[in-house]
Amino acid sequence: MYNSKGNLEEYSRYYRTKKEAVEWYNSQGKWLEKLLNRKLILIDTDINLFTNVPRTLFNR
């Protein structure tokens, strides 16, 4: 969610799967949107920025 200064704020506690994040949104996110009068967005952070490092190193 973006705050009034335009900075991105994290509210989902870094769930490991999209399903967990959507469940959190359905149980708490909708309430938070109404409370703060803002729209939550889901950001997929499963992007490997280390292109020279095998992805399997991160899944241990």
C-alpha cells in the first residue's frame, strides 16, 4: 500500500506463496483498505535479481 507520501508500505508479512497473500487480503486486507481509504496491491517478489547465481541456492 502506498502511504500519503507515496512510499510503499508492507503489510502482508512477506507470505511465501501467492495463495497465503490472497488469504491474508481476504481476511484482513479488505478491512485495512476501508480503514485507511487506500487500495492494496499484490507485488510478486519471486524475482531472482542475481542472474549469475543458480536459483536452487535460494531454495534450501
